[in-house]
Amino acid sequence: MSVSPKIDLARHPLTHWAGPLGLPDFTRIEDGDFGPVFDAALAAHAAEVDAIAANAEPATVANTLEALELAGVALDRVSSIFWCRAGAHTNDAIQAMEREISPKMARHFSAISMNEQLFARIDDLYARRAALGLDAETLRVLEKTWKGFVRSGAKLDPEGKKRLAAIQEELASLGAKFGQNVLADEKEWVLFLDEGDLAGLPEFVRGAMAQAAETRGQKGKYAVTLSRSIYEPFTTFSERRDLREKAFKAFAGRGETGGATDNAGVVRDTLRLRAEKAKLLRYDSYAALKLDDTMAKTPKAVMELLEPVWNKAREKAAADEAELQRLAAAAGSNDKLAAWDWRFYQEKLRAEKYAFDEAELKPYLQLEKIIDACFDVATRLFGVTFKEKPGIAAWHPDARVFEVFNADGSKRGLFLADYFARQSKRSGAWMSSLQSGHRLGKGSTPVIYNIMNFAKPAAGEPALLSLDEAKTLFHEFGHALHGMLTDVTWPSVSGTSVSRDFVELPSQLYEHWLTVPAVLEKHALHYKTGKAMPKELLDKMLAAKTFGAGFATVEFTSSALVDMAYHARPDAPAEPAAFEAETLEKLGMPEAIVMRHRTPHFLHVFSGEGYSAGYYSYMWSEVLDADAFAAFEETGDAFNPAMAEKLRKHIYSAGGSADPEELYKAFRGKMPSPEAMMEKRGLT
């Protein structure tokens, strides 16, 4: 690619957003636009940064820190659209561009981090920070900026800078390749079934499988895919053990196929480069580097959280396994319980203990009603309201647009949501932004989006969710609120720009409101009768909230422990697959449970550096969220106005404007202990 002289960044639809409501005009964006616009935007940003670095005037907050934060608007805009497309609606052209742009972006930002003139100005401001009379937020931004430069190699010698830049570039390429390999495996594997293969499957699973088959050109068949929205209910209800085994092995084997999409080499190279990066920057390990700017601070603190939880979870899982083996024997099976049996017999144990199963809940958990519930809770807690704007084009016809308003009717921002699984979308669920909210310069209103992967129903049929899927929707909407409610000056501390082990607090906390009885009574309505969930079923569901805690916690915690084992050592294992197996053996991993995310498809950790050495953060945040919701429970009102205002002010609106521990203490008055989390999970 070469820079095109024809690109006018002030007028191009990727960088000049002239669509409805200030969105990009997606109808005018072509796949081929990204390359030339990226080149022009990268060049423009580099020129802005060079001008800041070469300024002959002494460094000030305005001419250096503020100028740096406001630079690169065009690059921010094209990037936000591109990475949305790369995750939510990709194709061969987008994937080729991802492989090209990932290392190019890494090279660009490495050059900025290692710009000696620029760092000299930042370093000067940092040295004089106590005398500058800065407000607390600006001081924090200056300190974070300085530390970010140092951690990115600003103090290395020329040879070290050159090597670190090369490492960053290669890691970016590896991350893109890892994610594309997993998506390819998920997209290519499908198991087509006939009516006679569906024993035990409730109607909602059959419907989702029929729709999945039809979208793959097999109308009249039923498709098992590797989307969790089909895979998990299939392995929960299917009476065909042979088919459960096939689906399980395909799901657990993503990224480990031995062919072109095998991730073994990608993981090996990634771990080697991360260890080298940490050594260059004089950290004991990559985990020490990543944890330096978190609440946990050290690998030791992470292990002090994870190990007691792991031991409790294993005990609980062992007790449950004995019960599941009993049920299997009663059903006439002489086989030892296997990983493809666990969900199946666990669902039968739930029915035995609590006299209900997942299939009873689904008719009451309509996607549209759960969306309404998300909005309703946000209105009751924070006063914000949502209005859908049909007919506005986004990256895919399934994506929906909502205007967001403050309690006084003023506009707060936009929320976009894309709920259904498709072959062009990577698996999982996530929140991101097209634009963050801040007050610096001319300011900016937030444009936030959620991506889900629910099974798409047939035309005219409602989408029905499992309880876990409904929780996922609340979880990601909690992240979205963190982005939408932001009330900060500086872009770099807006919304979810907080430490990795604090960012999951607003999302995990929001999940609690799904199961508040008043919320379910209003929104958990039967899709045929419109009647509310019967109190008897509601009570049984709430009583069973911690059912299966052993399985769920072992699944999760094993992934977090393996992530930490990879990254807390000073070097990299020669054979990651063998190291994963050895680590799990040392931990005493139950044979009939596998990691929630095995290494070859552990997207959180290997498709980028976001959650690397950081998967523990969900549990760290869970300690906080259990305690935070208890603050409402102690008042006897899940929507207590005084607590809601403190929550808005110190958690959802504050972004990264202060130290997360200070923010939490401002809300709650103290830091919590892990016991509340273990009690919430049913492990005590």
C-alpha cells in the first residue's frame, strides 16, 4: 500500500462522520477504503506528534499533554470502525487488512513511545508535576502517560528500542493470526443432524439448530455449531452421548487441528516474545510487567486470591461429580464420567434437586424483554433512558441503534447493539466504542456498542435466552454503561480506560440486577402467554443460583491459573501444550472438566495483550462486585437512590480519573475480602 494523495481525511466517510446522529455513514464505506485511509491517518497522526515533539516553546500541559491527547482523531475514527468490523463482521478482505495493519499500528505507536524529543517534554512535565498546580485528574493522566512511555521503552538504549519495536510488531501480527485461526475453526466445523438425532433436545435448541442449518444451505436439517449459544445447550440436553462427544472434541480442539489454523506455533512464539519484552524492560516476568499498573500489583497477590478459590472449587466439583456418576449409573451407563457428560448430568441433577430445568426458564427470557430490563434498571439507578432509532445503517443489518438521554432530557450519547451469531463474527461477547466521551478541547459524546452471539431465531419467532445468556447481556451492558456514563475531562481515562482488574466491576456488578425479583416479575414474561414467571419457578431459580458452582469455578479458575503460570515465569515454555498439561496435573484438575478456554483458543490471552496475565481480573472484580451489591442489600432496596448516586459518581462515571482503590473506597468506605465472593459463588 502507498499513501494516496486523493484521500481527504476531512471529508472521507471513514474519518468525517456525516451519517445520522453523528455516526459514520456505513452505506458509503467499502472494504477497499480502509488501506488508503489508514495510511493517510497514520501519516497525519505522525505529523501531529512530530510537531508537538519539535515545539520550541517549553513544555506545558496544554502544548504537550493536551495536544498529544487530542492528536490522531482521524486515526481513532478509522481504527474504531475497522476493529469493529474485524470482530463483528469480517471477511477475507478485512482479515487480509488486519494482518497488514496490526504490525503497522504497532510500529507507529512504538515510534511515538520511543520519540526522544517527545518523551523529554513528558519527562520534564513529570519532573515538575508537584509545582504545576494540577487538579487530581490531570495529575493522574500525566503520571499514567509518563509511566506508559517508560513501560513502552522510552528509557531504553537505541538497540533496546529497536528490538522492543520489532517485538511489538511481531506480537501484533501473532495476535491477529491467533484470532483468525480460531474464527476459521469455528466457522468451518458443523455437524448436520436429522430429526432422529435430536433425542432430549427442547424445542428452543431444535429451533436454533434448524435456523443454523438453513443459514448454511441445509434447510430441513439441524446444525450443531461451535457457537456457545448452540454448543452448550446441545451438550446439556442431547441424549446422544456419541454426538455430545463429537461436539465437545471439536469445541475443545479449536486452534489445535494440526493444519493451517493450528495455533501451537503462534502461542509458542507469543510467549517467547513476551518473556523477552519483560526482560528488556527489566521486569522479573511478563506478568510482573502487566500487573505493575493494576490493583493486584504482583503475581503473588493474584495467586493469593486464586489458590483458596481453586481449592474450594475442586472440593465442590468432586462432591458434584460423585452425584453425577450416580445419575449416570442409574441411567444405565457404566462409563466413567467424561467431559462431554458433565453438563448433561448436571442438568438432570438440577432437576432432581430443584425440580426445574433450563428449558423451563427459556420461554420467560425473551431477548427483547431482557434488553428492556437492562434499560429499565439503568433508568431506575441512573436516570438514563434509551430510544431505538430504526432504519439507521450500521456495520451489519442486525446491528441496532439507540439514542441515550440523561434524566433532564439532554442527549448523553449513542448505544449500538449486535445480538446474533453469524459466521462473519468472532465468538464471545464484548463491549467497545466507536467514540469515547470526554470534555477536553471541543469534547466528545460516547458512542458505545455491545456484541453478542445469541442463536438467531427463525423469522417471526422470538429469540429466547438461557439464564447464562441473559447474564451475559447484563454483563456487557454494564460495560456499556461504564462507557456511556463517563464524566471525565481527559480521553485517556474515559469510561473503561481503567486497570484490567477493575474494568470488570461495573459489568459483573450489573449482572446482580437481572435476578432482583422485581426486575424478573416485570420483564420475565412468557413469550406465548405474556404472563410473568410464576413465583414458584422464580423461587426455584433463585434457590438454584449457586448450583453447579464447582464446575463453573473450576472451569474459570483453571484458565486463570494457566494464564498466570505461562506469564509469571522468567522465560517461556518450549512446548506450551505440554506445559498446560503439566500445570493442570500439578493443580489436580478434575479429569471430567476442561479449562473454559484452553490455550489454542484462549482469545482473551493470545489474540492480543488485553487480558494476557490478566484473566484473573474477572475474579478480582468479583470480590468487589459481591461486596458492592451487598451495599444495596444492606439498605433493603436494590435501587436505593443514595447508593445509586454514589455508585454512579465513584464507579460508573469516574473512569480512570483516580486510583481504583480510592474510587471503590469512596463508594463503599472500605475494601472487601474474598469471602463475600466465595459465598456468592456457593463455595463456602
